[in-house]
Amino acid sequence: MDAFMKRSLYPLTETPDDVLKRDLELPASVQRRHDIAEPAGGETGAASAPRSGNGWARLGHHPIDLARFANGRPLLLILYRGSWCPYSRLHLADLSTVAHRLETLGVAVLAVSARRHDDWWRAKGISLTFAADPNGDLFQAMGVRIAPPLSHRVWGMLLPHESGFLFDRNGNLVAADVRRLNPTKTRQTFLSSTRWLALAHELTEAERIAQHND
């Protein structure tokens, strides 16, 4: 079943789940320094105190300045395939339902693909901040850039594995969810917005306690 036939028969089969997944190994520069949740089995651990230091610097240099965007706040970074992708459409639509609550917690949210289509997303009611990574530098730094087949390279298509990364205010990775998608598979999943919100709650509470103890 090719992708076109799949979409004709099963146009909207993607659904959210609540289990952090890691479908590929992340670079050492991105690896988590402390976790509030472990991917294996979806077990949630106790939130640990945020570590100091500049975790943003470990990600290297690329056009999107994550530290500047976060501006001293925790950051939820979403790397998505594009506005053309039904999986990305459902993924970001779900995340948009908690965007305001994340901002109320003080968590910055940034969605990045190879190209920006802000007007299209906003016309669909998706209220997120978008940025573009046209050369895939950020995708590469995060370890999720896909080596495209020749047919994609000819048309200039650049894709990341659909993924989300939650960083603390110092740029240390707290939780990561990376999904390796299959273009012909139905009923694939993405991490739910409610799970991201719960992780953000745990992180901000841990940071609040750490600041109080200081």
C-alpha cells in the first residue's frame, strides 16, 4: 500500500499516546543530563533538581538560536515534517490545545520544519510559534535529520524524524520523544499534548523547588 492509497483509505489514522519513545539514538551532545521521565515502559520518575550550566552551547551553532528564543525559560522544541503531512497536522493540532497552558507555566514552545507556513497553520487554528530550518542544521544537531532518498533530494525535500524535546531553563535535556514514521503504515502515534503538559508541570515544579532551596 503506497502513501497515496493509504491516505485514500485511512485519511486520519494517527492518534496520541502517553509513552515517551526513542526510535533512534541521539547524539552525545543532546543526551539528557537529567530526566523527569524514562522512555522505557513509560514509567514516570521523580523530578530531579535542574542542573546548572549552559546546555544550549552543547548543541553547537545553527541558524535557530534556541537560547535566545527560550530567554531563560524551559523550552518544548517540536521538529515536524511539514504542513503537507497529515501526521504533522494532527500532531501540532493536538499540541496547540495546550499551548496556552504551557505558556502560563512559563514554558516556551517552538515548532520547526524545513519551511515555514505560518499563515496556513493559523488559518487552521494552530496557535504555535514557528521557525524554519531550511538546511537541516538543527535537525542534524538534534540527531533526527533523515537521509532522504534520491526522489526527495531532487525536489529539495528535507525532513526530520517527528520529534519533541523538553529542555530546562539552562538548556539541559529533560525528556525526548522521537518517532521513526513509516509512510505506508496506518495508526501511527505521537506523544499526546496532555503528556507534554504533565512533563512540563513536573519540570517547572522541580525548578521552583530548586530555586526555593537556593
